Amino acid sequence: PEQILAPQTVDHRADQYGLATAIYEVTTGYPPFPSEMSYVEIVRSVLKGVEPPPANVKNPRLPAGLTEILSRAMARDRGARYPDMNAMLVALAQLLSGLRAA
């Protein structure tokens, strides 16, 4: 989102957004925004603060923890995202560790 909202400075948190959208699509089989939407419609939605459906709505078998991680990493406000990529990866590792233990 911040890449659209010039003149904001883009930092490492933009990478979280990108990684989270890729994980979202891989785990749900769907992009975060409907594929029928044009690029301009997606940009408008992002600018208006429209959130994609939670990942576990698209794939109910996903753990709630993954949905929470993706939602945080894809927050429109970069200040609401993880402070850095390492923090996001730690959250993902903790989720995986918990799933393996279950």
C-alpha cells in the first residue's frame, strides 16, 4: 500500500506485505483480492482500506494462527505490521512448531 501512497518512504515492511500475499495465495488457492478485479480496482480497494477476506474463509482448514499472521503482515498501515521480517518469520516458526507438537 505504501508504494501506491507517494510520497511515503517504502521500507522493509513492504516486503512483509508481498510475502504475506504470496503465502495467502499459495495456502488458499486464491489471490487476496478477486482475480476479476482490474489493477486499478485493486489499488482503489487497498487505498480505501478494504481488507481481503481472512485466509481461513477461503480455506477453512488453515489454522487461525496463520490467518492472524497474514492479516497482520498485510495490514494497510505498515505500522500495524511486524517490526521486521525476522519477527514475522519467528511468528511463522512458532505456528509451525505448535502444529507439529499437536
